[in-house]
Amino acid sequence: MNRTDVHTTLREMWDTRPARPRDDRQVAGVAAAIARRYDIDPTLVRVGFVVAAFTGIGAALYIAGWFLLPEQPADPTAPAQPRPPRTVLVIGLAIAALVSIGSIFGGDDRGILFPALAVAVLLFLLHRSRGHRGTGAAASAGAEAPTTITPGGVSLSKETAGTATPPGATTPPAWDPLGAAPFAWDLPEPSPVGPPPAPAQRRLPVTSVTLGLALLAGGITAVIMLLAGALTLANLPVVLGVTLAVIGAGLVLGAFVRSGRGLIPVALVLGALTWALVAAPLDRWQGNGVGELRAAPTTVAALQPSYQRTAGEIALDLRNLDLSVPPGGNASPVRSAITLGVGDVELWVPQNADLTLTSTTGVGDVEFDGRSESGPGAHIAVTDDLGADGVPTGRPLVVTIETGAGSVEVHRG
């Protein structure tokens, strides 16, 4: 390799420099442009820039490529034009370059001299070995192929100088190689007849068959539970669970035969409904109407065994409830329950009452005596909480609270 070859290669590298593409770019498309020019994986080029960044010149090289490589125009037929980089990204890369090449200001130029020289040699060797490939190969080949001027003034390349058709001559079309029908040469070339298109493969009806089987399985489960006397609103999630299991099996089968995508929204809706019924059972929604329920009984006889609402608010004040044991009377526990579909429950109990509490909500919050639970299935349970005095006093109070969705607050005193 002589000096002329080196100069020719460098000139060719500049003349066939690639344009930065508008797609497949991470920052400015410099790595993607180099990869397409030499027909290599852009990931390798990006890794090379990262490695060069550790040596101190990676950011500077990227900025140089940003300025020197034109950007691919929006119109593919228009020539690529240089475009100034965006100011914010240039400032960021410039700061990275200054930080990485700080050795320049320290007086040690060898810190970047050898990496820069190595990058230049690698680019030179890359062009020598793969310059005929990639998006710039045609321009490179055109630069290497000398032209010949014929006596008629026609410019021909070296490869086609001996086979070119003289000016004024007429070449027969491909469909008439012997020139037997010159009167029809101006007709267009006949379209090639290709093989008939392959028939579209019919997909298996996974969605419709699975939905039919799911409804059948759910119906059979409901009939069996009805005959056994177990079909209640509280057991409705069992029927939905069987239906959802069949749909899940259909999704698994559809994954192998590339069908059954219509089952996905059905499975999502049915799964959400099943979870909601498990978290907030329908039996908690069987109350006496909608609205606010307030009660403040003062005697055990006035305390109802159950307070229910479908939706609304229940406020039960037991602070003045007489829990004393009458002379010769029974010290059995005093029981009551609160059931609410959706809404808020607030309960007040005596300061010194011996309380046993079980509070559960499907979705919401439960609070008692500084304790708090939240989320699906929030639950607080206490047994024989003796209150402020810390000693057994009067008849024990047992309260059970169940809500579908909402908040529960229990207060003492």
C-alpha cells in the first residue's frame, strides 16, 4: 500500500460517508449510519462508542460524527443535507467530552492520542475491508469505476465499454430476442406470471368453542349446586371460577395454535368479577335498603341482633348500653352483628366493656384502638379486650362487622 492508495481510500471514505437515518437512532443516528454504511450490527458500533467513552474520546467522536454526517431527508429522493444538531444534546455531549478528556488540560496528551489513533486505524481498515458493502457501496463502486468516452460521445464504464449499444441503435425487448416483430417493440413488457397465491390457512375456532364449553361447564356446576341445595349468592364465585378455568384452558390451547385472542377480554372481565365477589361476597349486600342507619340502644333488650344496609352508613352508639349483671341474672355475652354492602360503619363501645370484636371488609379500611388494616380483605379481630380498667366488668360484648367495600371505625368511650 503506497501513499496514493491511502489518499484514495481517505477520499473515498469522505465521498461515501453515510447519512444519519431517521429511524433506529438512539441519540442522533451516528452509530446507525456507520452500521448501515458497512453492513454491520449497529449494536457493535454503539458498544464501540461506549468503550471509546472510557478511553476519553467517545463523546467527542460522537459529536464529530453528528456534525460531519448529514441527516437523511424526509424525502428519500432528495439529497442528504447537513443539519445542525440540537443545542441541548450537543451541550450534554460536550460536557461529557470535556469531563472525559480532562487529561488534555492536565498536560498529558498521550491520554487521548493513542485511543484517537487506534480509532482512525480501525475506521480505515473497516473501509478497506467492507467499503464495497452497505448503503454507500454503489457510490463507492461508482467512484472506482473509470469511464470511457466513445467516438459518438457516449460515456461508458470500464465494465460496459465493450457491450454498449451505439447511439441510434434499437435493442429488441426481452420477449423478442431474435427481433422478429419490430413493429410491436413499443408495446410494454408482459407482466410475469407467478404461482397462484397460497390459500389462507383457516384458524381453529378456539374462541367460540371455548366460550360454549365455558357456559356449559358453568351451567352444569350451577345445576349440581342447585340440586345439592348449595346454590346461594355466597357460592356464586364457585360457578364463575369453573367458567374461568375453562376459558383459561382455551387460552393455553390458543397459544399453541395461534388463535383464541378473543378470549382475553372475556377472561379479564370474568377474572375481575370473580375477584370482586370473593373480596366482597354478595351476601353482605342483602340489607334493608339504602341510606343512613343510626341507633343508640341503652338496654340489652333494645339492642338488635343484626343491623343491615345494602349501601350507605351505619352508626351504632353503645356507650350508654347497660352491660351490668342483674342480681341473680345471667352473665352471658351480649351479641350483635353489623352487615353493610358498601359504605361506612362507625361503632362506639363503652370505655370499660369486655369486648370481643371481629371486623372484616372486602375492600377498604378497618380501625380499632390505634390498629389499622387496609386493602382487600382487611381484618381485625380481638378477644376479651378488657378496656381501660383492665379487669372483667359486667357482661361481655361480642360484635361482628362485615362489609363489602368501605371503611370501619370502632371507638372506645
